[in-house]
Amino acid sequence: MYRVLARQLLQLGVTCFDEGMGIMGDWFPPKLTEFQWGAWPGEMVYDITPDDLPVLIKRIPVKSPNPYAILTDRRTHFVQCLLKGRRYVVEWRENHDVRDFSKFDHWKAQDQKRMAALTVPYTPTGIPRDKDPDFLTFADTVKVFRAFLLQQPRPPHYHWRNINAELP
């Protein structure tokens, strides 16, 4: 039902909140922002502040089968992280058409210092985790999420590898 409603209402900037479930309707953007965890798929936090980010990201359970978090904004853009050990893989996506989610740009943040230590050309496979530029620290992850939340551009002190071709 949400998909049918979304096709008609998204272009009008209308959102849908499911009172019975206490969450935004699937396919609808939040009023401002929505933060969710992979470990608790039905638990969302709406309209967060930058000060909330460290606490929310720290709540990702290390031993969860889905140790990730996603922050989505009104434009349906999102930033997400996947916890692996003590580091995070961080991605940033901009959807260009709310009616056609196949039109997007999706980037992976990479640590520039770790990138500089690699031989050129860079291939993203077979690198030990302690040297892999795809793994960011907690502080770096919070910085990326903060920039996204404040609607700033992708922070320039990371290398942003476009991964559109790697996604289904």
C-alpha cells in the first residue's frame, strides 16, 4: 500500500506516518531525518541533532548479525556505516529522483593516509584490515554523519570512491 501511495504523493512532498506502527511509512522520507539500526529494524529515531550522533552510532552492537546504522534525510539521501571490529565502513548516497531510485550516486569514504600508503593503481581487494583505507575510525564516522546531518558536502579530507558500478 505504501508503494502505491508513494508513487502518487512523493512528487508533492507529502510524507506518511503509520500511527499503528509508530514509524514512517515505507518509501516515504522523514520530516527531517531518520536514524535506524540494522540490529533493531523497527526502532527509529527521528529529527536528531549533531550531539545525538556519537551516542546513536555507539549503540551499534558489535556482535549483531546486522551491525550497521543509516541516517536518511528528507531528500531521501542517506549516509550509512557498517561496524567491523573497531572500525567502520562508511558510505554516502544521493538519490536524484524520488520516483526512480535507480538514479543515484553512491560513494564509499576512504582514509587518505591509508590510501597514500598503497601502491598505485589501487585495487580494493586483498588488503589487510589494519591497512585497508575503507575502514574509518569512530571519530571519522561521526564527522561524516555530522556533515550529512548538517547538509554539508561530503567532507573533503576523505577520498570518496564512487561505487555505483558495484551496486545491483
